[in-house]
Amino acid sequence: MPSGRVKVGIIGSRFEADIHAASFQMVPEEAEVVAVASPTPGNAERLAKEYGIPRFFLDYREMLKEPDIEMVTITAPNALHAQMTLDIANAGKHVVCEKPLCVTLAEADEMIDTCKRKGVLLGYAEELFFTPKYVKAKEMADQGAFGKIHVVKQSEKHSGPHSEWFWDVERSGGGALMDLGCHGIAFCYWFLGRSPLKSVYAQLGTYVHADKTKGDDEALCILEFENEAVGVVENSWAKRGGMFDRVEVYGEGGVTYADLHMGNALPTYSEYGFGYAVEKAPTTTGWSYPVFEEHWNYGMPQEMRHFARCVRGKEPLQATGEDGRLVMQALYAAYASAGMEQKIHMPYKPQAKRPIDEWLGRKAK
């Protein structure tokens, strides 16, 4: 097996690609980014210059021809994840795919199968498995701090995505539930020891951004697990004032609350404003809550370090393509639940191509 730092290529050049590049720089002992690819002229070059990445490409397939690249991370629109994964695997390189894994179950199956046949890893980039505050909550739960857990709640809310493609359901495959709910579903499943899902119920609506999207901008989802615990997932693309990300854990012998931002923020009042406070915060005048070491508190460097160590055989893969597929199954059931206005028992056999079609198709009738 090769040794030394894992050579990484990044597909994409905007918000998430920037996070990947910054995160790898925070764990230089395990990996180094040697190339970036983006089809938008100038974007890959800009990111490469900012982070000292030696090579940049307009076509990711040209980047895949570079023999030293061992692992490629995908930060492109959701609808492109599957084909990119197949191309990376067929080039003999390991894959780290941002959430959600893809936009259909058929794509998920092909991605998993191809990576297995080619003998490469398929890492599912779910950073909540690595977020320090949430990892600590799970450690306490696993040590029996709360007794038998009956409810786990994960909430992520903000005013809407950075990039235009998120609003287009043809490219994103869904709305707030697809974008943010995939985190919450994965978190509850992971936190509860990967207990199988029994049922899914969801309430969805497009309340604020109907001029921009056919997708949901508010989503509530309830997951029942076979271990008799319940997961509650709350998501919004319509919450003003910056990012909100929080976990609550309720057991018969205890409780914990993990607010991702408030515990790492500086309550601040400014009549003049300043540079950057927190993701999705539109202004810094008046009261704001600027954070520090944001990427580290999200768990992004730890996540990328883990994937690099997996490539070297130092750790077993903790966030897999199979995890991403399970999340996709739950998303299909959640959108179907909202469309049929009833609880969906698992396993659910999809009736539509994409998860959001389970809702939109029924809503149109």
C-alpha cells in the first residue's frame, strides 16, 4: 500500500469546494490537495491560487487522468454525483461524495456496486458523524449517561442555499428536506446505533420561496426505529438571521442539548457591522453571534482526515455509500408521506423516480 500523504483532487470550486480545500489544509499530515476541477472558466484557477493547489482543470475527466491523484471529493450539484462517482471509480481512484449521495436509488446502487467492483472506497461526506460536540453527545450516550434513549432531535435551519442550482429540483432532486434533512436522518440513524427504520412521517411546504423553487422550504420529519426510539428532524430554508444547528437527546435517565453555534459564538452588538459572523448571516449590524474555528466545529477537517486515513488502511470507513443509500430510502418515504398525508412503513418501494416526485406528483393531483 502507498504511504505518505494522500493526493487529493476536488471537483467543484464554490462554497463546499472551498470548505474541502480549507479542511485539508488543517490536516496536512494526512492529505494534500494537488488539483481542482470546475467547468466555470476562472473558478478552478481562483480556488487553486487561494489554497496553493498546483493544478487546475476545466474538465474533471482530464483531472482524473493525473496518475498521482488517489482520492477525489465531489462538491458538484446533486444530479451530477452518480456519473462523477462512476468516472472516478473507473479511473481507479477513491471517492468522497458530498451529501446527498445522489438523486435516485438506482444511482445509489450503481455507485456502490461500481466502487466495490473497482476496489475503491466510496465515502459518504456526512460531517455530523465527525462534529466534535455531537460526537461527544454520542460518546456520553454510548456510556449510558442518559439511560434508554427514546427521542433524538436534529434541527438545521437557515435562509436558503448559496448556489442557484439548489433551488432547481431537476438538479438538486428536492428542497430543504433533501438538502438538510439528509443530515438529520443520517445523524439519528448513526446516533441510535444504526437501528433499522420502522416508519417515516413528514410534513412539507413551500411557504416563503415559491417564486424560486418547486421544492419544500420547511420540513418536519419523524422517524421510528426498531429499537423503539424516535428521531425528529426539523429543516428550513426560510429561517432568517444565520445558521441554526442543534441536537437534543432525551433518555429515561438524562438529557443533553448540543447547540452547534451558540456554544462557540461571541454574543456581539455592533452599530457599524463587520466582516463575517456565521454561515448564512446576512448582516452584522445590531446583535450577531460570530463564531470561530467554524470548519473545525462543524467536523469538516476531522471528516477529511478520516477519509484520507481510510485510503491508507489506517481506519475502517465510518460514513459509507450504504449509509447514503439508507438516507435516500428515508427521503423517498418522507416525501411520499407528505404527498399521501400518512405515515409510511419501511421498507418503502419508491413509486417515483426522485424523492421529491413522491410529493410533487401527488400534490399536483
